[in-house]
Amino acid sequence: MNATLGVIGGGVMGEALISRLLAEQKFTPDTIWVSDPQASRRHYLQQTYGLQTTDDNQAVAAEADILLLAVKPQVLDTVADSLSSDVLSGTPLLLSILAGVPLDRLTRRFPGWSVIRAMPNTPATVGAGMTALALGRDISPEHQQQARLVFESVGEVIEVPETLMDAVTALSGSGPGYMALVIEALADGGVAAGLPRATALQLAIQTVKGTAELLQQTNWHPGVLKDRVTSPGGTTIAGVAELEAAGLRSALIEAVGAAYRRSRELGQS
Ligand SMILES: NC(=O)c1ccc[n+]([C@@H]2O[C@H](COP(=O)([O-])OP(=O)(O)OC[C@H]3O[C@@H](n4cnc5c(N)ncnc54)[C@H](OP(=O)(O)O)[C@@H]3O)[C@@H](O)[C@H]2O)c1
């Protein structure tokens, strides 16, 4: 991309995006600047990726056409306060991945900038993420394209109105936590049925991953797949009947609902 990328906060998510953007040659190392307070972190990023690193947020923001804000949400004001009014009156594209921080707060802290709020999830760290984007006001098609390109480097991207961000957080943001429980429980079931632990975990992970890929590639409704794998009087329908009796579906629906309500509460606090 013919632009300079600044990253404020070179932690887990900042590195995930940087590593994929470089691997896919969307940026070259000389066009990426990262600021982070930890000297050891800066040294690691510089040595691993050949980037420019600094502890000076101002220097990074001044260089950037696209500025990725990848700090914890509670550090937002510290970061904004560390930027001079000169930098704040520029017009770069700000991409914020700060969970729960709304566009209007970002726009107040970075007046004049094009602001896009993004909600990636943890599988982004291995390039299998799901990111939802909520565009601020008056975003140009070029900035919209640049934002998509950045987050497509770590997985799939959708655009939603900001009012849906709490629902996105409750499903794809928190979903890896739900799926980790499902996989662990499946493996426990395998162990109870006599499988060695490592074998059970391998079977559980690949089964969940393979099922998701099958649904994605075929576009089948999940109910179609369930019907295809439940033969009359067979093993799968016996297992499905237990899951229904235990309320698996309503537990997952309620989990997303609880996470949605919590996300709204946190956004208002
Ligand atoms: N990880 C995920 O899966 C995920 C998913 C969706 C959204 N997010 C969002 O992504 C953001 C970053 O999460 P993360 O998991 O990458 O966190 P992280 O690993 O803690 O990274 C944040 C980095 O920012 C640095 N930092 C702290 N204060 C700073 C300052 N004033 N200026 C510049 N850098 C500063 C931190 O350094 P210190 O360690 O020294 O404080 C750390 O290296 C969060 O807002 C989170 O809500 C993360």
C-alpha cells in the first residue's frame, strides 16, 4: 500500500496485524512505525520485523497516513494527551481496536481525523480472525478500502452500523471463549470414552475446525449438516438427543445475550 502505517501499542494485537501485513506485502518494514513504552518489546519488534520503533507516540502519529490504535482502552486518554495539537489537526485515518470505545469518544479525542472503529477477535493472531468495522462520519472510499485491507490481512471483515458493535462483541468477540469450552468438553468426553488426552484434544479441535470449514465452503444451513450426519438409530442422533436434553442451544443463546448486556454496560461506564 502506498501509505505509512503508525501503530501505537505494539502488543499482541498490534503485532498480529503487523506480522500479517508484512507477510502479505501490504506494507514494507520501512513504512511501519510502532510506539510502545517497553524497551524490550520495541527491541523484539525491531529485530523480528525490521520496523522503526520508538517510545514517542507523537513521532509515530506525525509520520502516519494510517494510525492503528492498539493500546488497552483505559490508556486512550493518555495517548491522546501525548499528541500535540499540530498532529491532532492533521487528517490521517485512525483505526481503533479499543474494545467498547465508541466512535463519538474517539472523534472528540481525535478531532478532524477520519475514524473507524474495529472489533477483531483473538483468532486474528493466526490470520483466522473475524473483524467488524463501524465507519465514522464522512469516511472517504479510499479510507474505507485501506481499513478493509488492513483487517483482511488477519481474516474476514464485515461492516456494521456502530449500534451493532455490542452484538458483534458478544458473538465473534467473545465466541473464541465459548468455543474453547466446547472443545475442552468434547475432549473430556473422549477421555471418558477411553481416548488418551492428547488424541482426544486433537480430534476435538480438528472436528470443530473441519465442521466450520465444511459449512463455510458448502454454504449449507447447519440444520442440513445435522440431518446429513444423523442416521436412523445411529450414534450421532443419540448424542444430539443428550445435547438437546441438556439445553445446549439455549445455553449458547443465553451466553451471547449475557455478553451483549455486559458489553452495553461496560460501554456506558
Ligand atoms: N487481543 C485480542 O484478542 C483483542 C481482540 C479485540 C480487541 N482487542 C483490543 O486491542 C487492544 C490491544 O489489546 P492487546 O491484547 O494487543 O493488548 P496488549 O498486548 O496489552 O498491547 C497493548 C500494548 O500497548 C502498550 N502501551 C501501554 N501504554 C501505552 C502508551 N501510552 N503508548 C503506547 N503504547 C502503550 C502496552 O505496553 P505495556 O505492556 O507496557 O503496558 C502493550 O505493549 C485493546 O484495546 C483490546 O480491547 C484485543
